[in-house]
Amino acid sequence: MAISEELIAQFRATAMTRIETIEASWMRVLSVLAEDASLVIQREIHTLKGESRIVGFTDVNMVCHKLEDLVDVARARGYAVDDDFDLAVTMALRFMAMLIHKRIGSDLSGIDLPGFVRHIDGVLDRHEHTGRSRSGSMPPLLSRSVSTRMTSHLRTQLGPAAVDAFVEFAVAQGARRDRLRASWHLLRDLIGIQRAIVSAAQLGKYKPSAISLAKDLGKEIDVVFEIATAEVTTEVLAAIDVAALHLVRNAADHGIEPPAARIAKHKRGTGTIRLRGISRDGEYVLEVEDDGDGIDFERVRARAIELGLVPAGAIVDEARLVEVMCHPGFSTRSEANEISGRGVGLDAVRASAVDLGGSLTARTERGKGTTWSVAIPVPTLAVHNLAIRAPGLRFPIILDPSWRLLDSHPKMPIVVDLAAALGLAPSNSISTTFSFFTNGELEIGMACGNRPGHVDARRLITTPSTSIAEVATVDSIEGLLLRPDRIPGVLP
């Protein structure tokens, strides 16, 4: 199956971002021994290795495998590595960047890949046969510190500042508006919601790779997609993408049995891996199901005891053992190969989901198969409600969906001036009329320059529910999604 230019371009862009993340995390873990940076390195390399195989960048896949070997040795030594070792890691990242930018099938003259692999093997051999310089590091007890990544929670917390920046920019004029534009656009691009689409076409790229992987393992599989198209954020799509990559590979490697073993169990010689995806109750749920042998929990328990993750003799239920399987570095294999055995895949899936407030669970039955489920919350992206033009404001105001227009003038409404409520000069307009709104508990009157009308808005900057507003767009025009009950002075 030919790989599309679009998929290759997507891989190149994503791969370069991963390399930048790996390099920054490598520098950080050498300087402060941060556990989160160490785990990021392992997850990003392992994911990049799987992605490169999918699009046919076998040379990148090979360097990733060698880079995993380097990181394993560094971690075992408590990251006490010399300049030559540090240089080998840095050069491996630079080497991959060159390989990623070259065209598939193009001339590799000037890129001595075999020579570079021999150099890494030499570095590995020298360091594997020298003592550890940091005491008590097998693996090292790294310090835990706050991740520098922009999480969804952090973006929400920064939302109110972005709303203030938008208001200041939106009402400014002349040179001041030009000066504020760059600041607003920077904040908007940094923390704003960016939309993406989950679809069978998006995840279908993993089918050829999974079939090829199974073939290399002496297995035969069918990969079936039952993916409901849904609008999500780019962060949710990235997490679903990571989950599909690792869970499909995990099913092909660990779940599906070889044909002879399947036939002996009265199964079809060809195994089936089924991906199901659907939006449900504010979440996007991806399930990866295989009809393989199921999870051998006795083997998992024995390995967990061996690794010190579970006390010997302890009674541990299957749900806890599933959590153990997702522990960084856990694998039922004692030796890693080019496909698995490093205990990174399930950890990467869970970490991607948990970072967004999601979860990873498993259902399994011996002899019949396993289903891994990833559930990730998806913020409400579209809002349908009333919009008004308020005096003194040059942008639309969309009311929170819990508010509706009153048909008659209430007896004792709370009357507010939106311009003043947003910290701007009072409008002092005499050419406006008042409209009255309610959320079932409060009744508020607001000056409106037009009759309120229903619009379809798109959330752009989210804020906590205690904030007065979010930024949203109506027909690509930026405005505020207002929570009237959060206007100062409205609530007692």
C-alpha cells in the first residue's frame, strides 16, 4: 500500500516536534534528574519508532531503537554519562532529523547509517561495562518536578488573562491596537482551542503497519475500523493517535496468537484487531479489541513481584494488575527487542490520556481476547445561543447557553452596563434599548444595540466556570461568551 504524501508530510511535522521534545527533555534530565522528563524521553522515542515504521522510514526506526538502548543505559546509570555519551544522543537526534527530511528511496550518499550505528554500539559497549557513577541508581530515583508542557488545566487557568488581553486589544485603537495585536495573537495561539477531526481515515494509517508487524512475527491479522467521525481538539486527537498506535501494535505482538496456536484452539488462523471509536457523554472513547489469548494475569503478577511492584503473597485484583501493566518500564518480557519489551507502550497510552483527564482500562477473557479502552474528555466546542451588540463594545457578546431572553419586562431586574462590567468606561449611550434575560434564578437587564438573535458560536479560549467570560467566535469574528451571573455585583 503506497503511503500518501499527506501522511508523510504529517509524519515529518510530528516527528520534528517529537525530536525537539526529546532533546529538551534530555537536556533537562541531565541537569536536574527530573523523573517526568525521563518518562517523556522514553514515550516520545517509542512512539516515534512506531510512527516511522508505519510510513516506511525504516532507517529512522533503526536509529530510534538504538536511541532507546542509549536511554536505557543512561537511566540505569542515573544519567551519569560523559560528554561522548551525551554527544551520541544528540547526534542520534540530528541524524534522525536528516533522515526524516530526505525522500523515501532517495540516495543516502553522505549519510553513513551503518557507520553511525556501529559508533552507537561502541558507545553502548563502553558504558555497559563501566561502573555506575551515581549511587543507588538502578533505576535512578529521579526528582519529581512540574512538567513544562502546557496542559489543558494550565490553559484553562490562563484563560482569564487571555480574556482580559482580548478585551484590551478589541477596544484599542490606532497604534495601541497594533501593539496589543501581537500579544493577543500570541496568547490565542498558545492556549486557544485548536480543532481536529477523528475519523477512520485518520487512524487507518496503522493498518498496513500492523499487518506488516504481524507478518514479521509469523502471524496473520485483519484490522477492522469502526470509527465514528467526531470533532475534537488537537490534544485529544494526538492522544487518540498515540493510543491507536501502541494498542494496535500491542495487540499484534502480545494478543494475537500464531496461526497454528489459534487453529489448535478452534479459532480462525487469522486474528482480528478491531478499533471502535465514538463520542459519548462528553468523551471520545477508543476501544482496541483483539480475539487473541487474553491477558495472562498470573504471568503479570509474577513479573510484578519480580520487579518489586507488588509484594510477594499480596492479594492483587485484576484491575490493579492492569494498572501495573501500565507502569513505566513494566514488561512481561525480560529481554527487549526492536518491537517491544521496554515497558513504554501502555505507559505512553495512559500518560497521554491522563494528561487530558482521561483513563485507560482493559477487559479480558483468557482464550478469547482483550479490549483496551481509552476515554478522553472532549470540551464542548460549539455553542448555540443568543448574541447581542452592547454599547461601547465593538465585538459580539454571546450569552452562556443557560440564559434565555424574557418576553416581558421583569419587575425588579438587575441592570448592568457590560462595558463597565468588563472594566471599561461606561457606555453612557442613550440610543439603546434594554433586553432582559434569565437563567431561571436571576433576571438581568442589559443595554443592547440590536435585538438579540440566535447564533452558532465556537469556543476559542476556555476559562473556569467562575470567570465572567470566555473568548468565542461567530462567523470567524472574535467575541465574548458571557456568563451574566459572574458579572461583579450580580450575585449577593
